[in-house]
Amino acid sequence: MTRMALVVTHHLAAGHEDAFDALTARTLEKIRTSEPGTLVYAVHTTPGRPRERVFYELYQDRAAFETHETYLHVRQFLAERLAHLDSVDVTFLELQSAAGTGLVAGTA
């Protein structure tokens, strides 16, 4: 089984930080409670860049990622976030190896 991951960097419009963070918090709670194939969905701030939010997402496999994209709360997030963004960058990753909490056991 191949884990799938991505890094999404959101560059926020000036003055939209709090609204974007509130939207993210609502969405994270739904991901946490209803997406067993989402192993990690972490939101980071970047020191010195107050209008940047970096998401690290790790999924059980590609099917779990594709299922993630079908949930209503994710579709709503993707639509609503547009009002808060200047731009967004997405980088897809393939996990080779890892250490940590055990969420990634069985990786190649």
C-alpha cells in the first residue's frame, strides 16, 4: 500500500487570516471525526509570514485522498477558501519512509 501526501501552501489575502483560520478549524473537526483514511491533516503557520498557512496531508492511499475530496465539508472548504486567498500552491508527494507515531507503519 502506497501512502499519498501533499503540501498545500495558502497565501492569504490581507485581513483574512482570522476568517480563514475559523474556516479551517471547522473543517478540521469534520475531517478528524469522519475520515478514517486521512492519517494526518496538519495546518502550520510560517514564522515571519503571517498570511501563509501550510497544510500537510497524509492519506492511507490514493483512494482515501479521492474519497476525502468527495466529502461535503471538504467541497465547502475548497469553495469558501477562495474568498480568503491571494494564491495557493499544491505539491503532491509519495511517502518513501517515515518514523513517528505509527500512523505510517507499513510504508515502503
